[in-house]
Amino acid sequence: MICLALECTAHTLGFAVVERTAAGECKILSNEKDTFKTESGGMVPLELRAHHERVWESVLQKALENSGKAWDGIDLIAFSSGPGMAPALIAGMQVAKKLALENKKPLLGVNHCVAHIEIGKALAGSKDPVVVYASGANTQIIGFETGYYRVFGETLDIGIGNLLDSFGRSLGLGFPAGPALDKWYFEGRQFIELPYTVKGMDLVFSGLETFAEKYWEKNSFGKTLEEQGQLKKDLAFSLLHNAFAELTEVTERALAHTEKSEVLVVGGVGASRALKEMLEKMCKARGAQLFITPLSVVVDNAAMIAWLALLEQNAGRAQKLSEIDINPKWRTDQAEAIWIKN
Ligand code: FE2
């Protein structure tokens, strides 16, 4: 079976063509995208929608061409119906419905967060992991139990990627700030004491952000450019250290409670080398195995949407076009995982 899918929950407009082979393997035939970027960071929802409406046709064309497939070779169309920013989701749904109608194909709306998990499992080779889902808007520690991916712990305020982007913006970095901060993490020389907040199994990041930003404002004044550069690196090291240590602590507790023996990192922050190193140490100490989603599919992309739709279709899910809608607040633990046997 071959699925053509569209990703459209936030800043990325993507199209991909993916095959589920007879052996049940995931084969990505093409995975194209155009990402809305700004110099100063941040996202304006209506500008996002305009971006998606402007670029979708050329991205679709590229995805079809690179897959070597024409419309008659496509069995299913899918799109990410939530969670996400409503203007972006609406733009995506309108395109998906138009393509389904014009080409007389079945359409499925799937959960973006669960798609991150399933593509990670398929390509990294993990079977039943505790999932560290770390992206811009979402930060959750997840595991499958009886029919659903359950959320064991999550951020009570901002996503860890948003923490990095907002903090990066205060240091003059554009969007996304994660890669530059991750580089600075390894160049930091001094640890600066910053807030560290874990509440039970949940995480809090806004106090950490505010404290670090105030620290920068207060201590960068009157310094040479070189001194400011080192202070940025020290702050990046300290902030990433605390944020990732919070994630690692909750992940370790989830491993202990569930008795699972795998950890899988999904979502854009999964590209961080600092996070990988920290989780690696914890997993080694517990005798667990760490899986990282391959870089090519770790950030938002349409191949993950296509793969989840293929799993769902194979398990018997179908939707009527008139019933399909967006769901901007669709939680990971509200999407029934019918393709997983208990
Ligand atoms: Fe995402």
C-alpha cells in the first residue's frame, strides 16, 4: 500500500510518499518540505497559513516526482489533523480534501504526535519504548498501555523547543535556536545555578527561561563582546543541562514504573547531541537501550504522517470525507492505537 501525506500543523508544509511493504516495513519514497522561517524567530499564525497556501503545489509536485509515482499509484491520502495551530491545520485540511476528491482516494486525518512516535519506532527499530517526545510545542514522556499511548509526564507550561527558541531569541539567535544552543552547550566553561523544577512526573520550564533571560540582561551589561560570547555559552550550557536533566529524571522514573527496557527520542529536540548524551548515560546505568529517531525524519515531516495512516488503514480505520475535521488540541492519549495489539 502506498500513501501520499501532507504535514501542516505548524511551520512546516510537507508532502511525502511512503510504502508499507508486504512484510510490513516502512519505505519512504519521497519526503519533501518547505519550512516557514523568520529572522527574528516566532511565528505569526496567519502568515503561516499564507505560506502553506503559497508553497503546497510545488512541494506536492516535488514529492510525486521524486517518488516515481503518479496518482494511479497512490492508494491513500493522509494529513495531520492535530494537534497544531488552527490556521495551519485548516490550510492543510483544505488541500488534503481537494486532492482526495479530485483523485478519488480515501482520506485519513491522523494525530501528529503519534506519527512522531511511530516513524521513530519503525526507523530506529524500537518495539515498546518509553518515548521522550521533545519538540517545540510538545514535551511529554509517553508509553503504550492498553489501547492508547499514555502520557506519564509532561510540561505544565511551555514545550522544551519553545523554551530553547525563546531563550535563544533573547540572546539574538533566530528561529530555530536549538542547533546553535546545542553547539554552545559543549563550549560552556562555567555552570550557572538556574531553576530546576520537576513536579511529580511533570516538568516546568518557564521559571528556568525567565531566570536565564534576567541573568543575561543583568550580567551582559558593560562586558566586552568576547566576554558576552562566553557568557552566552555558559548560559546555554546551564539552561540545556537543567532542562534535559529534568526530562531525563522523569524518563528514568517512567522506565522504573513501566518496567520497559527501551527509550525512544522523538520530535525536533531529538536532534540535540546534549540530550542524547544525557539520556545515554541514564540508559546505560539502568541497562536500557536508547533509540534516536533518524535525523531525516526527527523534525516535522510528512513521511511520518503517511506511515501512521498506513498503519491505521491496515488495522481497518476509515473516515468519511464529511466527518473529517481538524482538532487543534488532539492529545496523544486521545488517539486510539488500534494497530498495536495489547
Ligand atoms: Fe512535531
